[in-house]
Amino acid sequence: MIRAKKLEYLTSSIFTEMANHKHRLMAQGRDIIDLGIGSPDLPPPKHVMEALQESVMQGNVYGYAHQQGFPTLRQAFVEWFAKRFNGIELDPMKEVLTLMGSQDGLAHLPLALLDPGDVALVPDPSYPVFASGIHLASAEVAPMPLLPENGFLPDFSALDPDVVKRAKMMILNYPGNPVPAVADAAFYQKALDFCRENEIVLVHDLAYSELTFDDYRPMSILEIPGAKDVAVEFHSLSKSYSMAGTRIGFIAGNAEAVEALARLKSNIDYGVFGSVQHAATAALSGDQSYTREMSAVYQERRDILIDGLSALGWQIDKPKATMFIWAKLPFDMPSKEFALRLVEQAGVVVIPGEAFGQYGHGYVRIAMVQPAERLRETVRRIAESGILNTKPIA
């Protein structure tokens, strides 16, 4: 069968390999603790589920939905956004578009903004869809290394000037996945100035704005004056309200970029199922205490894992946000080999860092998507497996 060459860039081989090992061991009767995929295990707020339930019983919601999102939903988003991000105003008709989750927008925006041969600056390590969308647009990915000595922030001055001249898009993601690093206003200002100077569209993925710890509250890049001149930002209800399976999110910011994505998507789909939009409206306009309660659950999980592993000699920095731990291995071993040993010896699934880019070598991503008792069991299994006593590779 003939396939497009661009598909060669799209791979989930490491994720598939880890899943295959998991299922093989489960078929043998092994109990496997899966900390691989970041799918929320908590239910959405009760009032959101009730809104969805009520809506699906209405016979008029099963036709094509409003392609750009119900006006009432977009209005609810801009009101939520203003309350959450210091009064920043958005035009719900021109600067906001409803999406089938932020991944929908991240995958399709390059098709709307890039031509074949254009370059996009992408963090490395990063969420795989960042690069996938660019490859689907037949554009080129130029990695921006995220190094621990720089706080996992890209160094714009280190980028190749010839590459920067060809760049039309830059993607940032703070708090991030897989690296749960954070950024401040000074960094965002620097990024905006760089993109404005080089005529680059800045794309910020803020999917984890509400899943935060220790009183940390991330800002929106759109809070920086003039940001909408060059920037758009993605928001998702998947993580904020545990609505991952409903597929609902938004792009907000630069009106030209939003319009370009809307035009593309008008030729691809007919919008988000109406009942999901009603549920999303309830999430955004209703009681917001859920996000604090959810964050407290994940913070407890973070502390159980990191404190427990620290007691075993595996020192890991505590993230301020997201459902992920980015763990540097305590000895020199390929992270894929470590992950395979971990699932075999301890029955625990994590994702090798190289699944997210070349600068992920030596790390694993751990998703905090199991209850507290299962995470205590994870620490116990790792201790009993002896894997942390593995002789380092020379």
C-alpha cells in the first residue's frame, strides 16, 4: 500500500512497545501499575456530569454543532479567562475558537500557518503532537533543547540564525509535558520580543493551568502587554476538569491565527458534540473549587512518589504543576532499558524520556494517574525489585 512519506515522521513505537509489554505481563496474571499515559483517573465535577446527562436527553442536540463553538460557550470561556488571568479581555467571536481538545488545535494549526519547507521551533523534549502537526504540514522541525542548567527553558540566543530566519512558528509549553518546568513573565517577555523581531507566531500550550501545587498559579502569556500581536494560547478542559474523553478545548489570542485555524477546521469537521459544549459551559461558569480539590489529590500523589523514591536514594525534583514527574535516572543507563527492566522486575510502567526527543535520554516520565495506595505500592515494588541497585553502565 502506498503511504505518504510524512508518515515516517509519525511514530508511537516506544509508547506501543511499553503497552505491549504491559499487556503481555497482564496476560501472564501479573498485576501491573500503569504510570505511563497521562489520562486523568478522577471524575469531572458532579455538576458537569449532571449537565452532560441532562443535555444528552434532549433530542435536539444530535445534529451538527456550531463549528466554532456555541456563542454561550465561548462567552463562558472569556469570562472564565478574565477572572483567572487578571482581567485580560478576549473577543469571543474573533479571538476564541472551540476545539476537540487542545491536541486538535496543536495538530492542525501548522496546516493553517505553515507552508512546505517552513520551519517551526519546537522544544526538545516535548509532547509528541507538537512535532507531528508540523510534519503533517510538510514543514521542518527545529529542536530547541530544554536543559536542566537553563531551568528547562530554551536559550533563544543559542539558536542557529539561519534556522531562525526561516522559522514561522515557535511552540512553548509551561507548565510542561513531559517536563513539568514553569516559566515567569520575564521569560515570556523575552520569547515575545524574539518572535516579534523575527516575525514568528508564538504558540503556547497552557493545558495544565489549573493542575498546580504549593500555591503556585501559572500565568497566561496573553497577560503580557501586546502578546496578542504575535501569540495564541491553547487551553484544555481535559486536565483542568478531568474531561479528557469528552475532547473539549480552546485556542485564544491573535485573531488572524484563530481565523486561519477556524477556516481550516470548517473544511474538516462540524465542531464539538453539543452536549459536551453544554457540559463545558457548566465547568467554566460553575463552582471552581473542583480544581483546588483535584490539585490537592495530585499533590499528595506527587509527595508519596517523590518522598518514597528519595528514601530509596532516587532524588527527583518536585514539580510545581501537571500530573507528571520528570525523573532523571540515578545511574547511567538508557532510559528505555530502565523502563523495560522496571515493568519486568517491578510491574510498573513509565515512559522512557527519548519518546519525547533526543534530550529526553537519561530520564523517564512518570504519570501520577493512580490512587495514593497504588503509588505507595509502586514505591514498595521498586524497593523490593532491587532495580535501583543496578550496576551502572560503564
